[in-house]
Amino acid sequence: MLHYQIEFDDYRQHLIHVTVRFLADPTQVLSLPTWIPGSYLIREFSKHIEAVRAYDEDGRQLKIQKFDKNHWRLFNTDHELITVEYDVYAYDLSVRGAYVDETRLYVNPACVCLGLDGQEHKEIELELFLPDELKHFQLATGMASKSLVKGRYTLKAANYAELIDAPFELAEQTRFTFEANGIAHEFVVSGKHQMNAARMQQDIEKICATEISMFGSAPFKNYTFMTMATGNSYGGLEHPNSTSLISPRDDLPKANEPVEPSKDYQRFLGLCSHEYFHSWLVKFIRPENFANYDLNREGYTSLLWIFEGFTSYYDDLILLRSGVINQDSYISLLKAQIDRYLQNPGRFVQSVSESSFDAWVKFYRQDENSNNAGTSYYNKGCLVALCLDLGLRLRGSSLDALMRRLYENAQNGIQVNERTIYELCKELTGDDWSEQINHLINTTDELPLDQLFPEFGLSYTLKNDKSLPLGVKLVDKPEGVLIQSARRDGAAAKAGLSANDVIIAIDGLKATTKLVEKYSKQEGTYTVYAFRRDEFMQFEVQANGVVLPEVELKVEDQAKAEKWFNA
């Protein structure tokens, strides 16, 4: 067994002290992942490792040398009992990193616990030591844990892969437990908040039970939701039997939360539903090349439209099926997804399979050109899932049935490759789906939503009442009007204006966003004065805006709609 010890005495300086004890191989290499499963970006966690030291069992210091960005080599160990110590700077308030201060101790072991090459299969014991003033903190984690002494916890992991995919939090927490389909769940919230815990429990129980029922069983024996309430941060990361969430505190249910959840609360419920669904799709059902992660380099796949897209389709649909939101709310959420897709010019540039493959270099590195050059495998993937579901239902099956097949395959050790969805669609319907699926995922052609919705009792109407002035997103600043992004098909970009330019005047008048909107509705050409960096520039702009299409969805035939909405 490998033994890790984590101490938090220097939490005020945001430092974690880590000690690792192990029987070393003759020339032992230690390493730290460069990315965390579920978040497709090289994050270089090793940059936060400080003062690595190694000692033999007699306390003599040994040579330990770093030989690339995330690997260290021990010399002349000869199977001795070795101790390695180091500090980790932990001030990343996200679901992917580590964060310690006087309010919260949060650790993703992937960015804190050095692994031992060649010993990844060994069982792991992780001991946590809290300083006296923080011993009242409670522990939340998906790992097996126990505490015999206040302020000291022992966690267990079957191997290194399990360790680095099981974050833990120590903090003052609001918590409740419940069962869904006989499985124990725990819901934990830290940070300042006024959550209506009774309402949260009522709704999350329904969501969890609905998802388990859809698949028929769960790939976990217990589950933990960990939520950090903040002012405006938002995000989530899935793990095999837990999830880390970070949410605006205003998104949590309030004491007077209406029967139909508010828009803010719907957003949080959708986040919970999304990350919980990942326990099946991503953590258990995986792309073939993710069956065993290589966390030293990027793991490319063109299938994130399945793993994130399908999950994004089901997260809101599950809210409807569970009875947590009503049909009108679901239609509104679906409309928002479609509008986002229609208003993204990059959908004509990049296919959803290309978007999946490029996640490492594009999706997680958004810039002012992202909306022009790419599409989201979350957003378009969600609508691809919708098209597949409706298409399968027209042929006597459903995406639910396909998901259950994926789950059964994974239970038998069969994971997902480039042909899996094609093959399962054919198995479920008897038809060849090659042309339809290729159209959905490998082209930039429009999705056939207008053809599919009427088959299920919904009218689908495009409206062009909204426009983006000059094709730019703007924000007022003290120095002028900042262009946040510029669409290539907009008047501003065609005139030469670019993202990060600061408009200071139009035809001699001090610029404001309202003035820009006013001029964009007028005919003719006008002069725009702006700064690019510290250089003053002048542009002749032809007045117009970029049309932002919106969809209007209406249920015309309730009986037909329910054949889709219901499981």
C-alpha cells in the first residue's frame, strides 16, 4: 500500500504539505498528471509543486531530480522505504484544481498527489491532518473514509486512477442525505448561502431516481454532490461516484422558491442533472481510447458530441421527465439551445465532430474569434442527440434504448468507437443510418429540426426580429465603447473594426452603446473613431446590423409531443 499524508498548517499561505511513503523501485520515477479527466485542456499542474525532497528510512536526504515538466527521478533507492515531501500552492477556486484558505480546504488529488510510475495499481491510503482551528470542518468525498480522531481523516483508494478521480472538501457545510432507487446519496453545500435544503432534496431525489430508472441501474454504490456557493462562478466536473459543482448562490433554491423553479434555480438543477448523467456517459461509458487515460498528453477523440452533447440533451429532458419542471419550462430551455445554435456563425465553418477533436486547442481556449470559427459540441451535440432521438422514435425505437445498449456494452467491457452509434441505430431500427448521421456530425449543413418537430406535435417557426448592431458585442467603459467580439459578416468587421478596439466617437458624437445601436438602424455611411491599442484610427461604416434568428416552438398536438417527452 502507498501512503500519502496531507497537512494544511499553512492554509493562510494557500499551501498544502504532502508526504508520500513507499517502497521504491531501483530507479523510481514520480509524476503528476498534466490534465484532469473530464476537462480537456493541458493544465500543467506541476507548476504548483514546490521544494521536492526525498529521504531514506534513516532520514538521509536522497537525490531526486526533475527531468521534464511533470516527472522526477529518484536514484539508488534499491527497494528501500522512501519518503518524498513537497508543498503545493493551492489557490485555484475551480472544480479542477486545489484551493485552501480559512474557509475551505478543497483538493483534486490529480493536481496534488504525485504518482509512482510502475506502482499505479497499488492500494492507497490518504491521511488528512487539520490544524486545531479548522478541526470543526466536515469532510465530503466519494472516497471511502473514516475518522477516529477529530481533525484527522483516513481515505482509501483502490489505485492511483481512483485516487486522482475523487476530490474531497473540508469546510463548514450544509448537508443532507437521501436514497434514490435504494442507493445512498449525499448533498453538500459550502460557502455563504441561504439554500432551501428541503426543496433541494425534494428535487434532486426526483432527478437521480429518474436517471437511474432510465438506465435500469447505476455504476456506483453511493454518490456525493459537492457544491461551492459563490457570487457568480459556475461549472461542474464529473467523477465516478461524485461531482464537484461551483454555482452562484442565487441559483440555489430560496425559502420562497415557487412551485415551478425560477430560471436561476433551473440552471442549477440542469447542472446537477448534467454532471450526474456523466456517471454513466463519460465515467462508465467511454471512448475506446479513454478506457485507460494517458494523463501525460492530450487524448484526442472526435466523439465528444456524444459524451457532452447527449448529456446536454438529457440534462434538461430529465428535469421534465422527473416532474421538477413543467413542459413550458422545458420548451423554453430547448428554444434557448436552438437559438444559441442558430446565432453561432461558426456552425458553417466547423462540424461537430471536428469541434470534438479540437477541444484541446479550441473549445477550452476561447478567444474573440471563437464564435466565428467554431461550434460547440455541447450545444450542437445536444441538438444532434435531439435529431437522433426523434429519428429513432419515428422508426419505433429511441435514444433511451440506444443509451441502454451503450450501458450494457460497457458492462461487458465494450466501449465506444467511431462506428458505434451507426451500428446501434441500425440494430435498433434495421435501417442504415450512415447518410443521416454523417449529415449531422460531419457536415456544416443545417440540422433537420424543421422536418422533425412537426412529426411530434410541435410547430417550428424562424423569426428574424432581433439583430446585433453592426455585428459586434459591445460594453461601455470609461474610455469608450469596447468591442468584445466582431462577427465577420457584420458591418463593423467589414469596415475594419476589430475585437478590443475602443470606439470613442461616431460622426463627432461621444460613443455609447446606445449611440451605436441608434446609428446601426440608420441608412447610409458614417465615421467611427476608435483606438486600437494606443493608436487612433478612423473607419467608414455602412449602417446595418446582423440578424439574430430565433425560433418559436409551440406544442400543437399534446398527444404526439408526449410520445417524445415521456421515457
